[in-house]
Amino acid sequence: MAHTKIRNPKARTRQRRKYTQRKRISGTPERPRLSVYRSNAHIYAQAIDDVNQVTLAAASDLDAGLRGGTEGKDKSEVAKMVGEIVAKKLQEKQVKAVVFDRNGFIYHGRVKAVAEGAREGGLEF
């Protein structure tokens, strides 16, 4: 587990799930790791090449291109849009497949919406 002590039980449980999952998942240049982070207010997604330790593409609901289009939409719809944007950025770099890293979060709600948006954007998992 992490070297820092996490006192919040929910955060500690998520951290444990994250480390267990990351032992089995790794991104390559041909098939990067699509990592999702979900805070209470925002959602972030980035495609990471773990071999070269490079972020290939990133998107969040705070991006300038997405900011105006989120009016009147709920968080899940915005998360789906973030997935589509990151998929579009990866398509421009000729990346067709990714490994999905839910980062210790349960595959439900906004995390699932990012994955669905990325699939609709043309990525394979």
C-alpha cells in the first residue's frame, strides 16, 4: 500500500483497490492505460504510456473546449463527453485500443460513463 497514511476509511479502501488493480494493468505505446479520476465536482481522464512514462492525451470537464457545452447536463453526461474527447485525441495519434484503469473507483456512474464515451469515440477496450 502507499507510504503515506490515509485516515479516511473510504479513501483507504479505494487506495487498496487501486494498488491491487495497478499490479495487473500497464500501458504500452500501442495500447495505453486510460486512467480515470473522479472527484466530487469534476472528472478527469488521461491516456498513459507506462513504458515511456508519457501522457499521450488528457481531458477533463474543466477543459476550455468542453466548458460551454456542459450547461444543463448532469455529471454523467459530462463524463461521457470527457470520454469522447479523450478518444478523439487518441484517434488523432492513431491509437485504437486502450486498457481501462478505473483507478480504484467502482465501475459505475461517472466512471462507467467515461468508458462508454470512449467506446463511442472509437476506442476498443
